[in-house]
Amino acid sequence: MLSQNRKLKIGITGGLGSGKTSASRFLITLGYPVFFADEIAKSMMVNDPSLVARIQEEFGTESYKEGTLNTSYLGQKVFSSPELVKKLNSIVHPAVVLNSARIMEEALLSSDIVFYEAALLMEAGMMERFDYILLITANEEIRVERGIKRGGITGDEIRRRIKSQLSEPEKIKQSHFVIENDSTLEDLQIKLNKFLTLIESPEKLNISEFPFFIR
């Protein structure tokens, strides 16, 4: 439990292959509520008629296949161009941000800490909605290797996506906590437990130390 019954909203971010989803899943096993921006966005992009219409208008009817989002088509079309990435984000993110804020506030009624995972948290301008930002980062080659192992995407596509997002140094500057995930899953979990100890004891935090690297 938090000191002084403080409620916290914590954003988890990191690029493709950084391990942010592995971190989020571990937090779920510990009993923390974790919401995923991608899941919320994908649901809204299929079930929100106004979003569907705008996406088809901007990127073509091929954006949907048999009533389902054609992620392969969109991925190849959008991530090849920073301008198209910005365009898609400008369509989807405002609606997702509003819906996410409502979901998190509801979760805080029964939990002291709520986590929200989003790869484009900074790009979406959501930082002010969180008490803390936790960045999961990793060496680019490790990220590419992890992405390839996951399947469905090539190394070149991964590198294009990385280049379309904020650089790692810029993300670090904008984060409160940073976990370097270049090692094993066990090592990541050890660092996450250290992170939880810090945020559950706010008297130990010194804001002048941000960004704080969890070793």
C-alpha cells in the first residue's frame, strides 16, 4: 500500500522489442491493474464507426479486411513514412486518450496504483496524465533480434519503426524511471521489484535524481 493513501497512475513505455509488454505482464501477475493502449486502440479502430470511416478515407478501404483491421497493410503503408505515422496517430490517439483516462480513473477506485502501457505514450502527448513515466529500453540490435523472433515482421521493418519514433536518448530525458532490459527476463523482474519498492515508498524518491536508472 502507498504511504498517505496516495493514488498513482504510471505510464509504461518503450519501443518495439524493448520488453515493455513482458514488464507489464509481470506487473499483472503481482496483482496490479495494467491497461494496454494497443488493445484499447485496436478495439476502438474496429468498433468506433467514426474512426473506421476516417481511417478508410485517409489510408484506403484496404485498411480493413472482412470487418477486421488489416494490420499488415497498415503497417507496411504507414510505418514507411513518418508523416503517415503522424497522420494515423492524429486520427486515433485523441479518442484513445479520452477513453483511457476514463478507464484508469475507474480502476483507481479500487486500486492505489494503475499502470498504462503505450509504445507512443510520449508521441501521443499523454505524459501529463501520469504521475510517473517508466521507460523500458534496450540496445537496438537486441530489440531487432527480439522482434524477428516474435515473427511477422522483418528486421528492416523493425528498424523503420524505430526510426519513426522518438530516439532513446530523448525518451530517457522525458522519463522518471528507466530500466535497461538488455539481459534476461529474470533480471527485468528483479529491476521491476526494485522499482515497485521505490514508488511504494515515496519518501525515498528525490525528484532531482530523475531520470532514475533502476540497476
